[in-house]
Amino acid sequence: MPYNSLLLLLSLSLLLVLLLLPPSTASISSSSGCGLPDETPLKSVRRFAYFPGQPRWSRPSPLHLTYSLSPTNTIDYVNRPAIQAAMRRSFARWAKVIPMTFSHSKDYQTADVKVAFYAGDHGDGQPFDGVLGVLAHAFSPENGRLHLDAAERWAVDFSKEDSKVAVDLESVLTHEIGHVLGLAHSTVQEAVMYPSLSPRTKKVNLRVDDIKGVQALYGSNPNFTLSSLLEAETSHALRRGGRTDGGLVNT
């Protein structure tokens, strides 16, 4: 499907979903992976996109948000500290490129971003569909809800997880936090905000497309330089004779 056609699959709904296709048909290059109805395209700039109206978090500077994991709606086969560590790393990736900080809150009810695992119909109008299919969804700013499908087999370390349909928790968290911050789906396949993910795949490094999108909403972290990243990626692409869709931000 052409890149420009993918945007036609994005919805005006304030809720975006990330899909996981079954192993037999999984192909991040052949499907948008978006399960929302086909309505009017979201506002797009280059290859990244925003929710309608470009909502963002508006707080006094310096901008700081708290996050918390539900004390009750979670999974029992991945321990709580491991889940929280994945959350911390995922938030840190976004904080590295924008002037925003995040911290864990022990009080789930008052946290700005509430992370929880749910199965099936959980009262928000977007029921989960069981193993495979919809992995997670998140609301636009400043709602702060981030829901993960409890029916999936979540993993924080594939070397300790044998399931062929295991889903990397950190990859999905990083993607959904992008939605929480105001980003919609990207048409760049390498981008974190691309709307589909294959089983047993780790995809956590922000690409230039992800960075440009979120920086257009919040500005740049003064300690981060995009130009050096672009130069390094361009140099690498020229050496291998490839394209320069976007670089990586490693943490």
C-alpha cells in the first residue's frame, strides 16, 4: 500500500490502536495495522501525524508528568518491578528529545498517565479482541489513559519467553506513550509510531520522524541535537547506498 494511502486509514477518533498481525500474515510493510473506522484523515505533516486539533499537554514550565501502573489491573506472570522498569525506559526515550520530564507516582488515581492491563470489554468503548489483533490503545492529551490487552503474552525479555506470539512490552509502551503525548500513526515503517508490530519484535528506538513529530508539539530538549543525528544517519545511508528515512535515538 502506498505511504500516502495509509493516512486515509487513520481516524478522527481520539483513540488510536496498535495492531499485531498473526504470524502467518504479519507484514509491517503491507498493512496499516490500524483497526479504526475509515473516516477523515488526521492532520499530517510530512510522514508523522497528529490528533485533530493537535492537542498537547499544557502545564507550567518546566513540563512534568507523572505516571503509574494500576494496582489491580495488571498481569501476574511478569513481575511488577519489571513492568515498571519497562515503563521508565519508555518514558525516558521521549524525555530525551523534548523538554519534558516524567516520574513514577505511587498514587494511581492522581497520576497524569494511568497504565493498566484489561481484557475484552473494559468500559471505554474500545473492547480488546483477545490474543493477536489489537495490542493496546491510548487516549489523546490530556486524558492520560493507556490500556494494554491482558490477553496478549507480554514479554520483557524474549530469551525467557518461548511463546511464538509474545509481544514486547517496552515496544508497545513506547508507541502508546507517543499517542499519550499527541502523536498519531506514522507512515514510516521504521518509526516507533508505525501502526503495526510483528510478534517477538523489539522496536523501541525513536526515529527522526518520531522526533520531528513530538518536537513540533513540545519543542526540543536543549540537551538533544537533531542535526547530529541526521548527519550520522545520512552518512550511514550514503555508505550503504540506502535511504535516509530517519535515524535512531538510543538510550
